[in-house]
Amino acid sequence: MTDVLPLFPLGSALLPGGHLPLHIFEPRYRQLVTDLVGEELPDRRFGVVGIRQGWEVGEDNVDSMYDVGCSALLDQVRQLPGGRYDISANGERRFRLLQIDRTAAPYLMAEVEWLPDTAPENDSPARREHLVTAARSAHQRYHDTGLRGRRRDVAGEDADAAALSYLLADDCVLTVEDRQELLAETDPLERLRSIRRLLLREAEFLRELRAVPAPLAEFAQHTSVN
């Protein structure tokens, strides 16, 4: 199933269920917010796509975009002097980019296909329970280092395996590549295995370094890089 979304390229990857604050100052994306609020674009929805770090970008960063992104639902909007905005949005569904249109609007528009999860291999209630328990344990170990501040209440015990990996990932510092790997994985149980591995790796880094290896993007506001 395909759809058309306005695109917002970012130097980070938005995950389903994630929260995204943005400071909007560039004219094309100020227009995007105006169109979302004014319902020129349906459902207050836009697409977030990550940009590969270290790539030389072409026009509109098209050559450096990842193929898989996440739709975002506009939540809060605060208008600032000079036509700027502070907004927040929430991650919804994954999509794969099919075609990008540079001419339909001041911002990029894209035809996308939605990317649902696939049926896990070797699925069983016992395997699901084991992976959920292991992933939660790794998340606790990560926060037991004491270097990431207060642990977020990420999910109740009834959270399903498909959503849990995203919720755990959103509560730790990961590289764009790590987050993109989780976003692109369509097997929810393999995604749980991946987040457990990443959390254990990061916990070990924190213990060894006694410092938070935060990406530089954490020290700046999220903004458009275009």
C-alpha cells in the first residue's frame, strides 16, 4: 500500500512511538508546519527520514537519505517571532521511500510504501517471553550504570514484543546507524535481540569510560540540515 508524505530529513532516525521535538526556522519547513496546521496536508502527518552521517550531500540531501523512515504525527505547535516554530511530533509507522518529488511543494514530497512487521521465524510464547525478559534486563543494566540520569518508565508488562524494542531504544543513546538498523528490521523478535545486544554494548561502554558517549547531535537542537 502506497501513500504520499511531505518529508523532513534529519540527522537522526525517528522510531515508532518516539517523541520528536523540533525547532523550525528554515523557510521551507516553516511552510511545511503552516500547511500541516492549516490542513493543506491531511492528518497533520509528515515523514521523517534519517541522513547518513559523514556523507557528502547532494541537492536536498536526497543522495544521503536512508530508504526507510517513519511517519510523524504533529502534536504541539508553538509559534515564535520571525515565523519560527517549536513543535513536537510522535513517531507512528515505518515506510520505504519509493519516489521523491522536488517540485510539488517548497519541501520534498515522497511516494512511500508502508512497511509492516513480518511474521517472526521460530516464534513461540516461550521464545517471546525469553527475549522480552532479556531485553528488559539489558535496559535495566544500561541504567544501572547511573550515567544516563533517571530511568524512563518505558513500558508496562503488557507491552508487546513489536513495540518494546522501539520503546527501549528511545530511552538510550544510540547512533543514527544503530537506530536505523532497528527501524529497518521487520522481524519483531530479531529487533528485540538487536536492542538487547545494543543495550549491553552501551552499558559496557558506560562502565568502562565512566562517561556518556553521546552523539554530537544530543548537544544541539534538532533542526533541518537542508
